[in-house]
Amino acid sequence: MSGLAYKGLAEQAELAASGQVSAKELVEASLARIDEVDGRVGAFRVVRHEAARAEAAEADRRLAAGERLPLLGVPVAIKDDTDLTGETTPFAVIGDHLPATRDGEQVRKLRAAGAIIVGKTRTCEIGLWPFSESPGYGAARNPWKLGFTPGGSSGGSSAAVAAGMVAAAVGSDGAGSIRIPAAWTNLVGIKPQRGRVSGHPHTDPFNGLTVWGPLARTVEDAALLLDVLTGSHPEDVHRLDPPRTPFAEAARKDPGRLRVAVSFKTAPGVTGRIDPEVRRAVERTARLLTDLGHKVFPADPDYGPVALGLVARGPAGVADWLDSMPGARPEARTEVEAKIGRTVGRRLLPLARRMDPYLRRRVGRIFRYADVVLTPTTAQLPSKVGAFDGAGYQKTQSGVAALCPLAWPWNVMGWPGVSVPAGFSADGLPIGAQLLGHDSEEARLISLAAQLQEAERWQDLTPAL
């Protein structure tokens, strides 16, 4: 069963469907890997040993009866911001949490596809930071170098996949929180179009900033998981029609010759020094795209006052989430963010929403002459675990803004982005590049990412755990 640790999501599903491997064997391999390495990695807050085994037995009965579903019998993980019946959803905040009585929509979709959720992964308080550490719930570490963070806020999910505990996991992205961990753990992370994946019971998560999506080692697996997660709930504020073709098909499709704009620019007023190793890695990716036949050229989106959309939505969303938690006792810096949300963010929200069409026109001008924008996913290499322990709000906010200034504008726009591996630093830390698209263009980004993967074979590299 040790050979299953780095089998992909699609491959595991095929093995189960063909009878070559049972759901029990898949789940036991996942649990054994968790038991073997998670004491060092810290990816999981909750591991569902007995529940997962029971669900595997039921999946094997269904498989034996001839039932076939996209992920029947396959173990996956979810982030600890997602409701799972019988488990609490603390989102890394100490409080008087009660177990969820209903599955979140993401979990419902996973179950409908036959997936088995082996556990809930670590994050930071209310998903605020690009690390996955909190005083109440511990720290997730980077499988590539355990002294460093796997990123955040979906770092537990990325660490679980990178370390071979599951083939894929669900994360959420409100300012880069899928793409940043993907970049720092050598994974593919897809931030879908706003409204593509329902976050119900949260009908407008973080006022439109946050979406849920996949983390996986391959584009094919990420696309398959996105297909499973895709779909709107009738109560969602943002709803989309189903895609005409599955995203898994896009992963098998040639993207054609694309116009790719390469940008290292950050939004006005945002610190944006790019680490030289990160810059070189993205420039190398740009040269590879040229070799693959694409037209690649330097050009920057005109971001304008896009920061207003984040300043209003993010803190207000933190305030909403904390206010819904009974007996919440957050870190001081989290409470400061919530206070900003209550006093400033909520007042600015109407203005931010009115500005959305203007910002989309302004930023979207780049797509008159480019099909895709290529940027670094992060400006810097991963920080060390504990680097921000005890830091106040201002120091933390300025520090993480310098680390990750390039992902969040696409959350304000609501448009899709895909982070792909772009190599490693001299010290062996993963680096990521993000492919950014226009409205609802996930399929194009997935096709281009798959073409890069075919040339790079990043999935063949695994950490030395």
C-alpha cells in the first residue's frame, strides 16, 4: 500500500473502479501515510480514522454492486473552514464551537462524487495570512523543508497533498490562499471564477472575495476535483451556469497559440519587491512558453484603485465570520482586522461594489491584447514557521503584504487563476508562477497549465520525507 502514496486522484479512482485496488486499501494507505508523517508536517487538525474506514467499506459495497462515480472510494481532505457533519469548524479560532449538523456544499459535492473525507486541514485564524499557524490549533509545516511554512491559508491542505497523505485536497482562496500554498509546495492550485464553486451555507463568502477550489500534484487531478466541486446553490449571491465541457477535458486539450503578458507589477501602494530567485523562475517559465509557440511579451494590468475592493471586503468578512462564532477568542491581530471591518469595511462595501464594473473594465483592458497574464504567485520565498509569532497587526500585515502582493487583485475581480510550479530556490524551496485569466476562462488556463506540466513534469518530484 505504500506505493499508493503518490498515485494521483484520477489514477486512484480508476484503480478503484477497475477493482485493482479497494476503497479500503486506498483509505488505509492514506491513513497510514498520515500516521507516518503528519506528526512532523502537521497538515491535519482532524483525522477521521473510524469514519473514513466505515465510508470505505460502504464504497466497496457500492463498487461491487457496479456503481461508478468520479471519485468513488477515493480519500481527500478539506480545509477547516468547511462544515463537515459531526465536526466543528473553528477556522483556527478558539471558541465554544459546536459540531456541524449539516455538510457544507463543498462536502456535499464530494460525497455525491463518492469521495471519502479523511480529515480537516490546518489553517490560520479566519484565513487571514499566508501561513497556517494559530495559537489554538498548531502549525502546518512545509514537506519540502519542515522549518518553513507551506503557505496559507490553505497550507494544511497543500502540505497534505505534497506529503502524499491524499492525492488532492480542497482549499479556499480569498487573497491567494489556494495559489500561495500551491506555489510554496510544488502543487497546482486553481482559484475558480467567483460563483463557480458554492460555499453554502456562506452565500457571499467574504463579500465575494473567497472561492473554494482544488490543490493537487497534477493539472488533470486539479481539473477533475474542480469538476466535482463545480455548481451553484440557489441561495448563492453569485451563480454561474455549468461549464459546457468538463474541466478535465480542458486538461487534455491543446491550448493553441496564446498571447501571454508577463508582469511583475503590483497594485498601486502595495510593496512589491520580487526576490531575484522568484523573478528568474518566472522568466524561465516565460521562455518555456515562448519555446512552446506562444507569443510572450512584457505588459502590466492597469490595477488602479483595486485595493479598495480588498480593504472593504476582507475585514468586513472577518468581522462577519468572527461575529457568528460563539465565544470566539481570537488573536489580537485578528480582532484588529475584525474591528477595521466593523468600523470601516462595512461602510466602504457599497462603494466597493459600485466600483466593480469600473475596475473590471480597467484591469480587463489587458485582455484586448493578451489571452493570459503570467506573474509570480508570490514575491518572496516561504517564510519560516513561527516568523510572525507574537507579532502585532501592523507588523504582520506589512510583512505578509510584502511576501504575497500579487495574488489578491484577482479575488477583487472575481476572475480565475492557476498557480503552477516554476522550479526551486537554491535552498530547495518551491517557487510558483500564476496564470491569470479573464472572466470564466478556467478552461484556457487549465489547458495552458497542462501543456507546461507536460514539458516540466513537476509531479515527478516529491519531498524527501
